[in-house]
Amino acid sequence: MNDLSLIEQQEIDQMVLLWLNEVRKKTIAAMQQQLNVYTKNDQRDLVTNVDRENERFLTDKIRHYDTSAHIISEEGFGDRQLTMAGNMWFVDPIDGTMNFVKQQSDFAIMIALYRENKPVLAWILDVVNNIVYHGGPAIGVFANQLKLAPPNNESLSEGIVLLSGARLLYGMFGYDRIAKEALGYRVIGAAGPSFIRVILGQAVGYSSKMMPWDFAAGRILAESLGLLVSDIDGKPLDMLSSNIVLVATDRAHRDILTLHKS
Ligand code: IPD
Ligand code: CA
Ligand code: CA
């Protein structure tokens, strides 16, 4: 059970919104300067000084506020985590680093809180447009102060599907069949901005291979709006490892699972 009262959850939500406001200002200021860009596993896997500074800032805030916090984050300031017991915070300090570096758009800062493996609260900050998508199963989902309604339950052939470009290119996981069946398909190149489009009903589904910090926040917001989130075989996500994640409307979820298996 998530035993935090509604008021406690609203207080945490407001506090994290203040952190995000601060980290947004730092990020915008850093974008006016020369970024230091480094590669990690390969030439497409980028990290910048802003990714690292943001993660240090946010993990410091979390640890100061919640002394029992466990943190899973991308750039090394988190903990090594083997279970989902207790308060688990997920941090992606810049999601879509290549978009951040090359486009200065379609990137996000993401935080999620799970308690005893149950979704509690999530935040996806669209830095450039200054919109935070935030909330959870108890308090509802908001774009800044505006409460969001569940998106229409459209099928795959009625809407746009978002897919990982690399896997679409090589026809993995049935992505080629899924793209053909959809009304349209797009590659956004970042998990948070893709989740936002599905949450807003601009896309009927999104699938990509993701790490926990890529999908932890999007999962909470999507499920809180009645969308389905699973792996590409329809099974529950493993919150502690990478998954081929699928978020979709009920109807598109069914369509995509069928095409994946065929
Ligand atoms: C990446 C993006 C991308 C996904 C990669 C992620 P990052 O996040 O979300 O869409 O395909 O797997 O790593 O590394 O830019 O935070
Ligand atoms: Ca990242
Ligand atoms: Ca990411």
C-alpha cells in the first residue's frame, strides 16, 4: 500500500516542482554557454556537463529531503539497487541528450517516486516550453496547473505511433509491421517527450528499449490516465532493468501486441 496521505503527496509534488523550477533555470542558463559534450558507450550515447550537474543537484535535494531515499539515476550519483523496497526515486537529469545538444528541443528532465514498488508521483519537465507534466494515481495528472483528462481510446490504425529509430530501421520487435499498420509513425528520439505525446493523446502508442530512469516517470503518468504500460510481450515492467517498453491506449496496445507476435 502507498500509505502517504493525499496532503503529503501534494506537498511532495509542490516541493519537487520548486526543485524543477530551479534546475530548469540552471539548464537554460547553461544552454547559453558552450556545452561540454562527451560520449559514453558509443558515438550516439552522449552526456554533457548539464546532465551531470542536474543529476548532482537533484540527487542532493532528494537525499536532503528523504534520508531513507534509494535513487536510481543515469549518470552515477544514485545507488546500486537490487530491490524496490522503501522509497525509490528515479532521476533522468536530461532525457534525450542528443536532442538537447543538436536541436535544443524535445528533451526533458524526469523524476519518479515509487514506494514499496507502487507508483506514487512523477514529473516530466519540458524545459523549453516550461511545462511540467506531473501527478500520480492518487492526485491525478497535470500539465502545470491544468488537470489532464484521459486520452481517447484510439486504435493503432487511427493514430500516430512513436518508435525507437534504430530498432525500426532494423525491423526489430515487429516495429516495421507496427509502423505500416499505424496511420502515421514518428521517431522523436527521447523517452520523456514521447510519453508526453501519448499522455496528451497526440500519439496512440510508443515503444522503445529503455532503462528504468527512461520509463519510471512516464509509466506513472500514463497509467494514472488509464493508458496501458507493459513490456512488448504484454508483461509487467521490471523496474530494475532495461525493458522493451510499450505504452499505448487500450486498443492500440492490443493491436501492437498482436503485430509484435505475428
Ligand atoms: C535516451 C532517449 C532515447 C532512448 C535511449 C535513451 P538519454 O535517453 O530517451 O529515446 O532510445 O535508450 O537512453 O540517454 O538521452 O537520457
Ligand atoms: Ca539522460
Ligand atoms: Ca533517458
